[in-house]
Amino acid sequence: MKELTLIWIFSPFLLGFLAYILPNTSRLLALLAAIASAAYAGKLFLGGTAVDFRFLDQFGIDLILDPLAAFFILTNALVTTAVVCYCWKSNKTAFFYTQLLILHGSVNAAFACADFMSLYVALEVLSIATFLLISYPRNDRSIWIGLRYLFVSNVAMLFYLVGTILVYQANHSFAFQGLQNAPLEAIALIFMALLVKGGIFVSGFWLPLTHSESEAPVSALMSGVVVKAGILPLVRCALLFEAVDQIIRIFGVATALLGVFYAVLEKDAKRILAFHTISQVGFILAAPEVGGLYALSHGLVKAALFLIAGILPSRNIKELQLQPIPNSIWIVLVIASFSISGFPLLSGFGAKVLTMKNLLPWQVIGMNLAAVGTAISFAKFIFLPHQQESSTERLSQKQGFWIAMTLLLGGLLVANIVYYEAYTLENILKPLATIVIGWIAYLVIFRRLVIKLPRAIEQFENLIGVMIISLVVIFGIVAV
């Protein structure tokens, strides 16, 4: 199994090299890498035991692949496959698919790492590949958005590297377990950087502009899998240490509420989805021990929603309320919105029920408010006007889009069986009541409410300051 794991980790990078040399095969190679990841995730699920090994003693690389990682790896595989299908007949060059393969491989590597130095390398490679995908259109706007992302990411990783060195000084090892004996400033530095990479709390305010201004396939990748590379290490640390678990849960609740607050008041479709990326990673962190299923559900539904947003006639919700969208597009939009709201028969339902059952008492009120806010936000999409599309509109819809929707939404249906125990009368009634309350609040209050929140915190010159504030807050929590 060790040999198979190493082949799986390195194969996307090799295939990326081949894709650039053999450009006509680039799409097929990207699809092959994604299928290989899905197969590997399946093997981890069926195996039931962790693959845990180390190279070069304490100075080297620690890897751990277990059923928790399998949820994240499967998410990466399905989202990558959907993006490849979506772009299959587009004019994307071999360079795009090469970067897609490198991104896919670096995300997998980040999911497999169990030591801070190897994780640092994986996250840095991931950042470069993401930057190149964001700036792929090569216009001034995309290049600026990409550079903005890269700068924020690199500054965060400098803090991370200092924290990693402090962990090594305390333990002569880079392993995650060394966090227990590390000084408080090491924990604060590492966690602050991972909060930035995961788009968590105020550290994630680089995310709304980056996700909303990128091309739809790139937004789907970033929201579906890239932010998860910063989430899984936090989840692993929470599972290792009880004190860390408390810190992660605090940030989980705060992130869920902050993201949904902005999403409820936002009128731009892609920014709503971006703020909900912030909110939904909070749900993953609110109950780390069951975060795998929520990560899978969120990755699939958010990738689907960003791809759908890319073909809507407008991003402005007010304009969409006056311009009916085709029935077929509305149906897939509603299915995805139902899942993220926690509607039964979709994996979002089981993921939310499982998360709510594993909350601590002090978390319950905050997370229920976040769930109502989610229903309010996605009511904006569910109650959009729609009509039968013309034959011209039907022909203009890309075949790749429907293949991607079939894969992602089908995945939400199949993943529903992971936690089939959720289907009790009590468990069904509570999410339905939450959704109905959210819909009523939207129709009565928020549909007509117009409040523009200031965007000063998202401005480039303020992002580093926000990062420092996060560092101070984390240090204060750790010290207590």
C-alpha cells in the first residue's frame, strides 16, 4: 500500500509534465488523474485502516491516509473531474490542464501530510498553481486578482514557516504531534496561516473577491477543494489535542456566523457563494470529528453552484428577479441550494444532522442561527423566476456543463447513504423547520431589504492588518 500511495501522490505531477509535452492529451491526462484519486479514496474507504508511514526518521516526511482523508480526496477527485468535463470543449490550452494537474496533485499531497514541513511545501505549490489558474485569462483584472491572492498566501506562509521552526526546536521533529510541546507562539503562527489558507473567520476576507472574480471553473476548484487544504490539517490537530479542539470549534462557530451574515445581505450571486464558502468551512470546523462528510457535501455543491453561476444571465440578484432563467438551469440550481440548506434526500441533510449532533452545548444556538441564515441566502436562488427555455437556449447550453452537473449532483444523492441513520422523523422535521423559517424570513424581510456592507476589510492594503489581528486573537485564546 505504501508503494501505491507514493505512485498516487506523484502521478499528477508526472502527468502534468506529460500534458505540457503532449498537449493533445492534456484533457485526458487530467481526467485520468482525477479518476485515479477517486479509486484511491475508494480503497481507503473499503480498507477501513489508516496508511501511516514516515521517511527519513523525524527529519523527513510523515504521511497519513485514512477514511477522514478519503472524504477530502474523493471531493478533490469529483470536483476536478467535473471541471475537466465542463472545460472539455472549451478553448482551454494544455497550460490550463497542466496547472490543473499540479493543483490536483498538491491538494492531494496536502491531504496526506502529517508533518508541518511537508505540508508547507504542498501548500506553496498549491498557491502557485492556483495563482496561474486565476490569472489564466491574462487580462489586467485576472492578473491583479491572482497576484493579490499569491501575496496574501505567501505572507501567511512566512508566518507558518516561523511557527514550524519553533515546533522543530521544541521537539526535533516536524510531526503534527509536536504541537503539544511547542511554545504558544508556534501554535498561533501556524494556526493563523492555516486560517488564511482555509478562508476562515476574518482571515478569509481575501476569498470573496478572489472567488467571485475568477472564471467559473477556477472558482469551483477554489471553493470546492483548495480551501480544504487548510481545513484538514486543522481538523487533524483538533482530533489530536483536546485543547486545540476547543480553539477550532470557537473559530468554526464564529466563521459560520460571519460568513452567513454577509451572504444574507449580499446581492451579487457569486459573492453570495463566496461568503458561503467562508460560512460552510465553519460547519466543518464546528464538529471536527465528523467534518469529512460535510467537506464532501460542501465541495460537490459549491462546485456545482459556481459552475451554474457562470452561465446565469446576470450576477445581480435584483436583475435575475426580473429576468426568468431556463427551467433546466433553475432545477439544478434548486437541487444544489436544497442540499446546502440541509434538505432530505441529499447529502447536505445527513452532513448537517451529523454535525449538529456532535456540537457542544455552547455551540448549538450559533450553529442553528447559521443554518437559518443559509436557508435565507439560498432562498434568493430558489425563488428566482423561471420559464421553459427556447430551442436556441437549449442548444447553447454546453454538453460538458450537464455532464458536470450529473456528476456533482449525482454525487450528492449517492453520498446521502453515508449517514442513512439520519432519517428519523425528528431529524427530518428539524431541518425542514429551519428551511421554512429561513424562506419566510427571506420573503417577508430580506427580499426587499437593501443594506450595503462596507468592503474596506476586503481591500488589499487591509488584508495583512486583518491577518495580524487574527494572530493576536489566536495567541490570546491559546494563552487562556
